Amino acid sequence: MNPVTTLIFIVVFSLPISAFGQASETADAPVDDSLNVWIGFHFGAGAVGESSGFGGVIDVSIPISQNAAVMGGFVDISGEEGGHSTTSGRVTGMELLIAVFETTGWFLIQGGAGLALVYADHHSKSINIGPGPAFYETNEEGFRFGIPISLRIAFGIIPNIGVVLGLSGILSDDRSSMAMLHLGFMFGS
């Protein structure tokens, strides 16, 4: 991932949290019925295709009820492994999830699943140290559909700003799947 992309993803995953501000007044304050939009920025490490990787996520959560939200996001992760066989991969995609969440005071736990469209680029080249061709190279790229899955825990630090620890993945074919453990921030409207 180039420096510009890394800076764009200098944080991590967001969650829908209604009434973070109201919960700050009292630790046990109930979540009210207000519906707030949240945006999150995350970065983390994980696996992409057959390689370890590093990437980030930007997403927006729009609550549709007291304990459910629609979440749309942009994901980018890339990685490379070396040796006699060098494999690199990158998955970039858009995802749409339905998420359910539960809030308790300053904490939020959220999980969701949905549909993703990703662009996967997988490159592999091998140096044969035995008999036969000395060099072998393949490159596969294209669009794939996948199933995004997310699990997140958020902790409010001040009203309308929270720190998020999350685990996200996209299930697709072997070389287009990704998983990422990420950390970041969320900001509420």
C-alpha cells in the first residue's frame, strides 16, 4: 500500500452507536431513540488471498432502528510473501452490511453481514530450483462477489467520538478473500 493510501486509512472501522453523547451523562443511561449517522476510519493487519497483508477501511453507518443499522464501506488490503515463490495480492471493494448492535453505557458490541463487490489482483511468480522451467509466473485479476462479515467493539472516549477494535472479513474465492484485525475511530453526527 503506498504512503498516500496508508494516510487515507490512518485509522479503522466504525459502528452505529445511537446516543453516545446521552450515554456519557450517566454510565447506565439508556440509549434514546435518536438516529445518528456515524463514519469510521480504520487500519489493520490480516490476510489477503494467500498472503499476509495490511490495509484499511472507511465506512458509514446509518441506524434504521434502536438496535440495527445499514453500513456501507470501502475496503482495501494488500500483501506479499516472498521466498522461492513470491505471491502478492490486493483486494479492493465496496461492501453493504446489515448490522445489529447492543449498547451498554459507553460500550457497543456490533456484528453484521451482507454483500460485497471486490476487485482482486493476484500475482504469483516462482523460481524453480530443480529441473524444468526456471521461471513461472501467473497474474489473475477481476471483479468478484463476496460476503462481508464484521464484528466490532467500541468504547466512547468523549461524546460522539469512539475507539473501535474490530475483526472484518470478506468471504469469496481463495484468492479474493480477506480478513483483517483493525483499530480505529468513529465519529458521530
